[in-house]
Amino acid sequence: MRPRLAVAFAGLLFVTACGGGNGGSGDGLSSGGTDSNDDGLTDVVHMDGSEVDVTALDNTFRVANIEVKPGTKIVWENKGRNDHDVLPVSGDAWGVQPSDFTPGDTYTTTFDQPGVYRYYCSIHGTTDQGMVGSVVVSE
Ligand SMILES: [Cu+2]
């Protein structure tokens, strides 16, 4: 698969440590708006609340890269005019098939463990480009 993933993973958790909002331990990081790294994760948007929405459009996820607390309910809604799917880049523990994610459908899951959960739509993207997104779960 992707040998760099473990390294990028650690970097991600570091880089995306929420620019504001989390009570400031060790604030040596620059907290400018846009973070980017070798693995291409940019514009991670911190989302508050026990439930957050991600919209599937034709053919993007919006907001594509979000950061949430563990246990946040993530709701994907297909607001496009085409079928889409949500497939994890790694493993198959979550996600939804196109038949269950036609226009108007929603798919909900919850991540209890911190980590970076990348996903993509296999109809309009590949694991690392096109219709892709990620959920960064951090305390
Ligand atoms: Cu799609």
C-alpha cells in the first residue's frame, strides 16, 4: 500500500493540531489557516458539535477535510444528482456503497479512536485524488 503512511500519519496529527479552540498546550506551532504536508492534506477545518455534516456533491466532498473530537457523529449526505460512495482508503470497517448513497441519502458513522480516516468515492476518484476526503479525529 503506502509505506509513507505511518510517517505522514504522525506528521498529520502534529500539523493539524487545531489552530484555535483547544485551550493552548504547547502552542509553538504557527496557527495559520492552511496547513499542508507531504501527504497532501490541506485546509483541514475544525468542526465542533456532537454531529457534523459532510456534503457529497458532483463530484466533491464538502468540507473535504475535517477535524473532530472522538465520538462525533459524522453524517454524509448526497446532495448531488449522481450516485456516490464513501470508501475508506484503509480497511473496510465503515463506508457506504452507491446503492445506499443515491441522491438524498445519508450515511452516518462515528469514530471513537483518534486518527486520520481517509476516504474516497470510487466512482469519481481514487484513493488519493479526485473525490476524496478525510476525517481527522483528535482529542
Ligand atoms: Cu462520487
